Amino acid sequence: MLSLLATLGLLFPMLLNLVGGIVVTATTSIGNVSTTTTAPKVTQEGCAIKIETTEKVEWKLPRQPIDLVIIQDASGSFEETMPKIKTALKTLTSPVDEKDYDSDEPRLVFTSDPDTSDRVMLTAYRGLDKERLFDSNVRVTNAPTGFRVNGNYGWQKVTVDATEFGFFDEYVDERGAVKDFYPAGAYNYRLRRYITREESSNVNLNGAYAYGYYVYGGGKYNITGADSNFTTLHSTEDIGGANYTFNKSSFLKSKSDIESEIDKIRTGGGTPTVPAIEDTLEQYNALKNTGFNQKTFEEQGRKTVFLLITDGVANGYRDPNSSDKTVYFDSSLFRRYTLANDWNTGGKLPEASQNFMKRAEELRQAGEVLKNAAGDNGKVVVGFWEDLTKFETEYGYLHAYRNAFGTPEAKNTLPGSISDNKSVQEVFSAALHSVASPDEVLPNGKPATYYVNEQNDVDVFAKKVLDSVTAAMVKENVNGEFEVTEGYKVESVTINGKKVVETVKDDTKEIPGTVKQEGRKVTISVPESVFNPGDNKFDYELKRTEEAENLDEADETEPPANYTPPKVEREVGQLVGTFKV
């Protein structure tokens, strides 16, 4: 038998508030979202009420203004590649007109309204101020590699192997004078002609006494003492040449102004990456509130994108226990001379003796500060241009750049513990990767990476950086927080004729997004790209099902032949809330 209540016909008086349907308002001061309200279509499907409503949503761009902050390493290793880096910077900062904006491939948009215009700030850094030398108990003398005979110098005992041609009276061994010595090409008065090298005598002078001087080029260093691991300061010295330089711009909102600042970048000196990050944040924080306060900045919902382009190996730092701005470079004397000996650098002193493990840790910490400054909706992009020809030199990191200390491939006698058994490349690649925002899948469904590492082709590097910055400027999902009338369930949401689904199977009929309902709370999340500039059609469907009362079969009765279902009043469902932009 049928339940009595199950046979009720439900009639619904139109208790309709004409603001029913989605009420969309903006939470920012931009005011770029508005709607017009339409009367909903109400139908009955069995015991269910179906509400269909269409809204008109006006969308203006840019929804979320961008601050692009560029931190450009201008150290000496960029000397040859900086022209192409500048070209890349000019490309990625080239704006588009608002009408040409593509949310899938976003570019900067400059408008006359300071509240909605994207902005660019450019900084460039290079150079070091002072060098701190450690390991004060190390005493170094350069071992001579040869001896040159010269009568204008003092008489001394020769202690190295040295085969020379010279005049007989310039050489005396412990047994007496060394006779019959003539320089090649010297005039022999006895023979009355010039003699040849083949005719000239030569003697190993080791152990003899001679007028002349020692030769040190390419020699080994005699080292005493031990490695203090940067705990015993020997001395602090000025670094001549390119001292720390930090160039900064104001907010730029025109192509010509940006390119003018890019053209000013000059290269040379060391790589003080962490001090530059500190100075960039100081400048940005001072500028970003220019013309409006912090509350206004937050209400605008600006997205901050930091772009750090560097050669990777940071070597400059500021003393955290000092208030001055001096940028230091640390070097271990023990490691410096040990590496010079191991690699036979011929007097060149390798930068690999610096405290690179400490600099890498400081870089990680600065990266966390940078990401915090970018905020939850911001991004940090890192471009690591790894010019191996600059790193793998006798002045640089040579065999230890791609090989861990202490390994045969690194060709040195320092222990692997000084680098946690990692190569310099591994240490800084990991540090820089930690600075960048993590990889993700964008709201438009495309994968994005914010860490670029390229070793071979600067053009490929520039293209990858452009792709990463473009991904960083993709707007976050538009999220709507709504309340639905009690008893109703959101069946579907359609935007511009395409249904919102979690997994798109047909992109001609569907768009990626989510519609989640918990009780009366409904959250709608879709990519900004689903909206078109101007008017958009927004459809949604609600349903309410009347449940029949549960009766025991014994209590069910057949309704009389003249039974008329009573009228039941139900409020027409509406979805009321806010799109957060």
C-alpha cells in the first residue's frame, strides 16, 4: 500500500524574494564584480522542488593586481651572459593591453588606476666590502720552484734543482769554483766567437753557491697549523675594486621606464645574495604602502611575485651581531693554501676556501623570509644560471664544484665533512630550490615549477624563467562562500554554458572547479579564466526533496477517492553569499 504522505501533491506559493538566486559582491575595494538578478524557474519533480536561476556576472580585469619584484644578481660571473639576461627581463616585463589579457598566459597589465595596475620593482646587486681570514695559527711560506742566476743579486746557497747557463765567476760549489760556464750565445774570447747553447756548459746548482734569486711561480705552500672551521679570526682586510652595490628602482608602470632600469645593470664582484634579499624587502615594504596604507594593500588582494636570478654560489653576508651594513667574505687560510697545493693552482687562491655551507644555510633562511613576504597567494621564482666555465676554475671551485670534498674526483685532501659529503653544486642547488615556491598544478590545470636551473644555454634559461614567471602570475581560483536555503541541495553550477566539475572530460561543456556543500554552507571554486571580460552567464540548480513519513505497513491506509492533497508552503531556495576576489 502507498504511504498517505507519499501521495501528497505539493503546491508551492511563490514566496520569492526577488533578490533570490546568487548575490555576488566583491570583498575588495576594486568593485569589479557585479550581478543582475533574474527570477528563478521553479518546477516540481515528484517529491522534489527544482530551482533554476540565471545570473549575469560582470567581470573586469585585472581582478588581482600583480607586484613583480626582480632581484638580479650582477656579480662578475654574469659578465658575458648579462646582455641575454637583460633581454629576458625585458621580455617578461612587457605588458599587454587589458583587452588582450589572457588569463591562461598572463602578462603584466598597466592601467591608469593605481589600485588595479600591475607594478614592477627592479633591484640589482654585486660586490663585497671586506674579507675575513680565519685560522690565525697558520703560517705559510711559498716553496721556491727554481733559481735564476743574476750577478746583480746576492750570493746565496741554492737549495732547489736549477740547471743554468752563466758566467763562470757566478757559480761556486762547496769544492771551489765552477769553471768553464758560459751563457748560451755569449762571446768566448778564447775562441773569439759566440758559442751556442749546445756548446755551453750546464750544471745542477742544487747545493752550490751562486749570485741570483729564487723563482716561486707555481710553487707549493708550506702549511703549518690546523683548520679552525671559521672560529679563529686571523684578520679583516678591505677588498679592493667592486664593493657591495645595491641598485633599486621605485615602482615602475611603463615599458620604457622598466627597460631603462634594466639597461643600467652593471656586472662585477662577488655574490652577496642574502644582503640583497634583505635590502630588497626593505625597499619593497617601504614602497608598497606608498599612496595607500597596509589595510588598503591587503584589501586590494595584490599578488606579490619575487623573481631571484643568480649564479647560485652566494659568498657575501652581513654580521648578524653588528648594526652596520658591511658585506663580508669569509675565507679559511688553511683550506685556501691546501687547495692551492692540491690543485697546483700556480699561486691562484681558490674561492672554494670560503664558508659556503654557512652561506647556503643563510640563503635557506632568507628564502623563508621571502616566501612569507610574498604571502599565501604570492610566489617566489628562482632562476639559477649555472655557468660552469666560471665555477670550475683555479680561482673558483675547480674539481670540488661537481664533486664532494674528500672524494678522488675532487682531487683534494680536505675531508668530506666540511661539505656534508656533498659537492658545492649540490649544496647551493638544494638551497636555491628551497627558496623557490613549491611546484604545483595551476587552477587552469597546467603544471608549474618555480625553480629554474640551467647550465648550458642562456637562451633556454631565459625561456624557462619566462614560463615560471608567467605561471606565477596565473590568478588564484575565484572562491565563493555562500549559504543555501535550509533543506536545499546545490545540484549544479554552470558558467557561460559550461558545468563546473572536478574532472573535465569534455572541455567544450565543462570547466574545472568544485562545488562543495556542508549543510547550508556552499563553497564554489573555479579558475578566474572561466570568466570573460564583461558579462558572463551564471546558472545554478537547487533541489529540495520532501521525505515521506515513515509508517509501519499496518498503519498505511488507502486514501479516499475524493482525497485532495493539502497545500504545503516552501520558500523558494536561494544561494546568498560572496565571491572573494
